[in-house]
Amino acid sequence: MPKADCKWCGGTGWVVSERDGISGADRCRCVADARLDELEQSSQVPRNYRNASFDSFDALDPVYGAALQGAMLQIKGYANNYPVTEKPGLLIVGPPGTGKTHLAVAALRQLLARGHEAVFFDYLNLLDRIRSSYNEALGASNREAYRTALETEILLLDDLGAHRVTDWVQDTVTSIVTHRCNHKQALIATSNLSDPKIGGSPDYRIMLEDRIGERARSRLFEMCLVVRMPGAPDYREKRSVIR
């Protein structure tokens, strides 16, 4: 909807222009701004990441700077080339505090700015909401969480595999990943867990497959461009110092 107090269109949503002596009307930019505001609100991106962008990502580490820059360029390339039919998903893995969530949200925000719909879910919170949906007294919002995870155009799952493993957890995450893989729907995921397929150390105590199951892992790698973050010093601590 146009902004009622817009100085360009006066709330009509249209701006009259003249080209070569012919008058016409163009959509006012306030309509696009209002649509972006709507998309950003519905995306549920946490306040801490609402300004995350590729430009604000700090890749100036003296040891890992080149690797961080390379990872950022891969993720930026995914966003620039979206939609991608062959590999519609993006999996960002690496140690805690390496900027995975920042870069995932930077990609998501770039897609929101182009008019795509997307939703951010913390993995633990999503599972808790889906489990709570079995209790009718907790309302419709939790019951809608599972449907949203299946149907939204772009789903961002942050901290995939963080929940302790149970049969229910594995079945639930498998159903979400499989549905999105089968329907070529974008899934952006971050995880602190490693995997042998991406050069994960055998010394890792818990691997990604241990937490989400073999079926979900297989579908995830089938549908995703995988970006591995280097083991740089904690990104969140660096950002707090910079502020």
C-alpha cells in the first residue's frame, strides 16, 4: 500500500510524469518501500540481525581474512543468482561465532529487497513451536509454524542440529527438508556441526548426521550449495568490540 503522507504521490501510489510530450503515471517508490517493510516484518529476522549485510561483514582477520572473504562471495553469489533450480538451498557450516548467521541473513535480506518472501526460524524454537502445536490451548500461531516452514518461498533455519536428537526430531526435520527438496523450494541453513563430506575432522564429537538423521542429511546435501566457514576468532566478540 502507498504511504498516506508520501510527498511524491500524496498517498495515491502513482506519480505523474511526462516523456516526449506524453503524460503517464508510474508507480511511486513508496509502494515498493511499503512492500519491503511488510516483507521484513513477516520474515521474523531477530532484531540483532536486521541490519546484517554483506557490506557490514567483517572479513579483515589477519589469518582467515581470505577464507572469510571467499565464503562471503560464495554466499553473495547464491543470493545474486537466486532462484537456482539445480541447488535451491544454501548450507553454511563452521564453528560457533564465525559469522554464519550474519551472512545467511545478509543473503535473506538481499532477497527480501528484491520482493521475495522469506521466514527466519531458530531451529530450536521452530521445533518447540511445532511440538507445542499439539496442545490446542496454545493457539493457532504455533500450529502455523510447521505449515510456514513447509510452504514459505525461502526458509532460513539457524543453528540446524542444535536440538538433542530424538526420533521425533529426526522425523520432523526430515519431513521439512524432504518437502522443500522435492518442491525445489529454497532452504538456507546454518550449523555448527561438521560432516565428512565437507572435510569435517573425525575428531568432531557430534556430526550433523548424528543430530538430524541420515535421510535429512542426504536431502540437505542434494539440494544445497555448501559453504564452509573457517575457524576464525569469534565474530560476535569482534563485532561487540567494534561497536
